[in-house]
Amino acid sequence: MLDTQIAIVGAGAAGLSLAYHLVNGRTGGRTPSMVLVDAPAGPLKPAERTWCFWEEPGGAFDTALTAAWDTLRVRAPDGSTVAASPAPLSYKMLRSTSFESLVGDRLSGEPDVVRLAGVVTGIRELGRELSRGPGPGAEIHLRSPAGRPSVLRARWVFDSRPPRVLPPGRTTLLQHFRGWFITADRPAFDPRVADLMDFRTRQPAHGLSFVYALPTSPTQTLVEYTEFSRQVLDDRGYDDALRRYLRHELALEHYEITRVEHGVIPMTDARFPRRSSPSVFRIGTAGGATRPSTGYTFAAIQRQARAVAAAYHRGRTPQPPAAHSAWSRAMDAVLLRALHTGRVSGAEFFSDLFRQVPMERLLRFLDGRTSTREDLSIGLRTPVRPMLRTALELPLLPRNPTTLARSPGTTGRPADRKED
């Protein structure tokens, strides 16, 4: 006998989003029986995170937003600026704690939704002796916070745990970042404008770097140093880059760091399998939701979760669709390789795109929601010769798996830490 219809492994952005859309997407009747398995407190529990995305106003999670911006700014390495509205889109900032609270409140009123804490030690398809057709379900082997083993059987399992080894790819870069939430001793920021990319940073030989600043008041902002490169930095490397930026670009010497976040996102042209066995699917980053050329994930997670919920409620196999089209992934593969080889300057590449392409159209392009005609028009505004050379080279390159070090992903409150 099955314990539940649906089991979701991981209560991060992907797992909670799927549970939310399964509850909200039903057209009548009861919510499917559902168990949401979350990591217990400790090293496996993700730290507090910040998610950003663009969409029209009136989104499902607008009541939980920390802030939203209707004007975005990009600064080129020479300091020249592009600032524009992406209307009808807004750029939205969502803290994981606020999102978890909103979704938790929605799920708490559902008697058929159960949440439990445990470490997943294995997932096994039931009835593996069947050679064809869907199996009768899968079982999840768990260890409770007290160390007791148990087994949970479900008709469908959705696994959001990030892979330790990436599928074989031709190019893999790492998007790695450290962000400081700071409070300045004087008004220094315009809370109406978000700095999407400021390239007035020291650029790596292969890849790019920029600072990302999201002000929430005249004295408070998230300022984040980000690199796309082959190797992560040590703590001092990130901290020096942030101090340098605040001092030299913002003329800011006195501020308090109230929170720190740090993460690593793989950017790869590897193909992520979305179905690992007849009854087990992968979602989130594990299911290919991360856009290879930008690292943005949250909006694609929502598209996948809505599609899974719709398929389930229509009685179909709830397999997550591809988060990004084959055409988008092909373009991303060319850009990743061009950055990896150093054939194009990432800072100049993105600065030029934002200068030449309307902000709203470029954001839709980065989200994979432009037409083929728009894609070709944007492609002609890139460095054609190095990009074409890279496109011709790609089919000849081998695909190799990549083993990832565990991302620190830490967010802390350094209570006594100040910069002055």
C-alpha cells in the first residue's frame, strides 16, 4: 500500500513551489495526499537565501516580496550607464524566509498535506521487475533527526536535491557570489533603482565579474559581488572586492554589515534528466531549471511547478517539462564556451546588449520568452565572429561530468562586524 500520492524531497524553492501549485491548481475536490520531506536542522538545511526574478505585477508571491523595482540600471566597465524601465515587468526580490512563511501558511490548512523532517538516504522504484510501463510507485528511505530509519511509499516522487556530480557537459563555469546586507551611516542609495550589473570591477581572464545592488531604503542595500569563472575565491577575495567597490565606486566608508550570504551556482550546457525512474522526477536545479547563461532559476521553477500540477490534476503523468527550450540551451552553450575560452569579454558583451536592446525585450530573451525573430535580432548585436567560431567548435567537444564541492550557501548575522 502507498502512504501518499505525492512525496516531495526538499522544502526549498522547488519543493515548496510544487506543493503550492498542487494545492492552488486543483479545480475542485480534495488536495492530493502529499508528504513534504524537509532536511532537519543542521548542515543539510539550506541557509536563508534571496531570490530575484522579473514578472508582471500581481504575481502569486507579491505579498511576500521584500522589494520590487521598476527601473533597472547597468553600468559598463567605463562607467557609462543604461537605466530603463522593463515595463510591464518588475524586478522582484523575495527572501526565502518570507516565501516559506507564505507557502507554509497556505499548506497548513490542508489536512492531506504532511510535512516531516528527515534525511533521505535512498529512493527506490517499486516493482522494478516490470520492464515496461509506469511502476506502481517508489519508496523513500529516511532517517529521522533522532536517527530512526523509516520508509515512505508514494505513487510519485519529486526530488529537488542538488546533484553532487553534474551530468556530462562540454563547458561548465561557476557563478559564485558573496552578498552583504549593509546599513550605511548616511543616505547613499536610490531605492527606486536596482543595479542589475555594475561591471566596474576587476574582470577575470575567463568569464566576467560584476556587482549587483538592490537598495531597499536610502541607507540599506544588498550589495553582491558575483563572478562567472572556473574557480571560486576564498573569503578574502570576495570581501576585498566588496570593500573596494563600496569605497571606490560609492565613496562609502562607514557601514554596518547586518547579514552575509554566499553561494555557488553551476552554469553548464549539460543535459539534466528530469525523470530518474518511472515514478521519480527531478525538479529545480536538479531538473535543469537553472538558466545556463545567467544562473536565474526561480521563474523557471514556477513554470515547471505549474505544468506538473496541471498535468497531475488532469490525470496525466506529471513529468516536469524542460525549463528552457532547446534553442535557448543551444544559445547558452555558445555563450558559455565563448566566455570560458576568453574569446568574448563578458562585461562588454552584456553592456553592449543592454545598450542596444530594449530592457523589457532583453529580459524576456534572458527568460527564453522571445520569438525566433527577436532572438536573431538580438544575436546580430553580439560579437558575431567569435560566437560563430564557438558555435562551429561545440559539436567537436567531448562531454565530461563535473563533481561539485558543497556550496557554502551560508547566511549569518555577524553581530559585531562593522566596516568603518
